[in-house]
Amino acid sequence: MSNVVSLRAERYARTSSGPPPPAVEEADLTQLRARILGLQSKAKEEILRSILLLDIAAQHARQIARRTDDAAAKSSLGAQISFIEQLLQNAREMALKL
């Protein structure tokens, strides 16, 4: 048991004995804020693009379901696709709130 190391003790020693963190300048905060806003915008665009691609996939699935001759399979696929479309609508509404 001599190989056991207490990480809490080491972390406490590092945080309590070191010098205080340097002050963050206003310019750094402005750059950081701009970068965060840019990343948020990019993430929102990616989310909306993903929803669009999933919507196109659901439309293709609906077309495939229409071509199916088996009534039971057509009904099952239609129900599943309708559920997916409801989820996509929820995703669109949530994405608009971002």
C-alpha cells in the first residue's frame, strides 16, 4: 500500500501555496467573448444543418415507405417516420431558442 498517492493533498498543496492568478486584462476578455460568440454561432449553424439533413432523410424514408407493397410494413414505417418528424419539429423549435 505504499504506492497509494493522495491526489487531494497534492491538489490542496498546489492551490494553496502558489501565487495568485494574474489579472485578466479587458482586451483578453473582449477577445474571449468574441471567440465564444463565434463558436456559439458556428454550433447553431451545425445544429440547424443537421436538422435539415435529418429532415431530408425522413422525406426519403417516407418516399420509400410509399413504394412498399406490404401494407403492414407501410403502416409501421409510416408511424415511425411520423414519430421522427415530430422529433425533428421539436428539434427545430429548440434550435430557434438557441
